[in-house]
Amino acid sequence: MPPEVSLLKLTQPEAVGRLYDRAHVIQDMLLPIEKLESAVECIHREFEVYPIWLCPFKVFRQPGLLRVTSGDWQMFVDVGIYGVPKAKGFETVSIMN
């Protein structure tokens, strides 16, 4: 049985944690599907992390954080990027803020 991730994090040296924080991207965003092409272009330009997680999400008109702009429903997409960026000059702190 593999050890718990929380235990592994407690036992890793602080320097390894800082290196991981500087060198990895773990980012999810939910956006209208109409913005997908420009988002993928931006991800390629700024991160060059592949594969990219794409999960369509149909949002119906109802109370909540996501607002349908017209009609009874709207398509959104969950875009996830996880990994080590290969883009030249990538800096985690400046790009993620």
C-alpha cells in the first residue's frame, strides 16, 4: 500500500518543496467554450505544458457563481495544466500572479 501524500510532503526537504513550487504548474480554470482557442494559445505561449486537460461542462441557467449569458444553458470548459513548463523564460511567480 503506498504511503499517504501528506506524509511524503512532511518528509521531503524544504529545498525540494521550494524547487517543486518554482518549477511546476498546477492550474485549473473554467471558462466559456468561446474562449477556449485563445486560452490554449496563451497556455502554449506562456507555459508549453502538455497534455492539456479539457473537460466540457454544460451550465444551466440557475443561481450560482457561473452565469449563463443567453438562453437556458451555455457550454464552459475546464482547462487544466499540470507539469513542468518548457516555455523559454518561464517564471512561476510572475506568470501565476
